[in-house]
Amino acid sequence: MSENDVKFLEYVVKALVDVPDKVVITRTVDEMGVLLTLTVDNADMGKVIGRLGNTAKAIRTLLRVVGMKNNSRVNLKINEPEGSTRGEFVAGAARPEMKSSKTVDEAMADLKF
């Protein structure tokens, strides 16, 4: 089996991150295709995901092209690091301290509709 997809992903991700030694990629193959699971250092997650997920989307697109060249379907899963605070963020908020404490009804009342 060709593992060009792993080599490609490793090259791209290690070029993006500050701690390339902590980049771990596992490759599994099943009837759905190839699944690459990526784990990076906590501090490097933002670099791999990118603003609004654009870097991750671009990497996934490139991996699909690499997969088509090898007649396989390649998908990427990025492992969330331990201790992640992703669930504490509010959609659209740039920082966690920008959380809104108002309910939708309270916000609508403020608009005086």
C-alpha cells in the first residue's frame, strides 16, 4: 500500500507547527477509505486548524487530491488535545472572556422590538 498520504501530511504539518517532534499521524484503512488521524502539541492546534478552520480545510482538500492520485479516499481527523477549552467558547467570540451571559430573550428585549 502506498503511504504517500502520510508522508505528505507529515511534511505539511511539520512545516506549520513549532514542535514538529510531537506530530503523530496514524493511518487506518477500511471499506470507507483511508483515515489519517493527526495529533499535535496543544500549543500548535491553532496553527493546524487556522482561522475559522481554513487551514484544516485546505489540508483536507489537498489530501483528497493525493488520495485521488492513488485511487483512494483520504479523510483527516484532528485529535482534540487533552484539557481543551473548545467547548467553553461561544461561536463567533474571539476570546473566551467575550462570552455572552444573556439569553436570547434578554438580548431581544435589549433591542426593544
